Amino acid sequence: MKIIGAGFGRTGTLSLKAALERLGVGRCHHMSELFGNPGQPEVWLQVVEGKRRDWDAIFEGYGAMVDWPGCSFWRELMDHYPDATVLLSVRDPGRWHESVMNTIYNTLTAEIPADAPAFVKTHFTMARKLILEGTFDGRLADRDHAIAVFEAHNEEVKRTVPAERLLVFEASQGWEPLCRVLGVDVPAEPYPRVNSTDDFKQRMRAIAEAAKAPADQG
């Protein structure tokens, strides 16, 4: 593991995943990985419930991690992978909360269809326990509370991680900070810009339609 992402979701983490993979770290874990791998939601539910902490098995095949669910366990991962850089992705708190409310909040609070596949139900159970309840105490929609949690998390990471292991990163900085940490050349192409609010909504609709297929087929 070369990069441990400690930043909350909606801080440019899917673009960051694409950037890190482009820079040669190998596969980068992100919440989106759980949609494409039906076995992962159950594994992460066990992690969230404190029943499993086999990090090497969980991250087998990955060279980096960003976003939830992994970012909630940055302390453990920092200790487990002592040579990895801790990458704290950040953005303006107000814009972060607005983005959350327009994307993941709606997804996490939506009713799960009764005929959804078991792994989809497990995924949302895990995410609700970790994010809505465990991180934001059921008050993600409370702007002041959510921003206070967001800022306290960021400050704790900055205060805890040794300076030589920490990179505080905003997407507007582009390739350069990542390339310095990884010791690679800056690519010629623009830094990735993916998963805007509209992108997220379109992706969730596509995932919802795909999730219906197994149940519809019996």
C-alpha cells in the first residue's frame, strides 16, 4: 500500500482514484469498487461491525485507497502500512456539504427495493452504519453538525500524522503534489475531473438498473 486516503467522500476522491491509477500505484480502492465486486460489501460490513481487520486480505491487489469505507480506518491503516503516505483530500466545507446533500445523502437515505440483490442491501446497510450513524451521528443533513465533523476529522488527521508522511491535497492542485510523493513525472494530460454531482446521479441510476437485473432474471 503506497497511499492511504484519509479524506471523506465528495472531496474529489473518484478523480483522485483515477489520477493515482494513472500514476502507476496499481488499483486504488474506493467506494465504487464495492458495486463491481459483490463479495466486498459483506467484508466491509464485518469491518464496520468490528468483526474483521485483516487488512492485507481486504486490500489484496490494491496499491492505494481513497474514500469511504477505508478512510474511516486511516489510523489503523497508517500503523499497518508504515511506509505509506497518508493523503488527506480536502475542499471548501460548505461546498463539500452541498455536494454530499446532492449525492450520497439522497442515496443513503433512499428506500432499498425489496427485490434488490442481497449484496446491494448489505452495501447500503454497511454505508449507513459507517457514514450516517457512525460518522455523523444520524445528523448528516444538519449542515453545521456535518461541517463540524468534517473539519474535526481533517484537523485530527493533520495533528496525528507525522509531517513527512502527510499530503494535504485539493483537486485544484492537479498532478504535481501526487507526482512529488510518488517520485514520478507529471503526465501531459489534464488532471482527471470525474464524478460531478450530475455524474454521480447518472452512475447511481445505472447501478440501480444493473442491480435489478439478477432479481428480474430470478
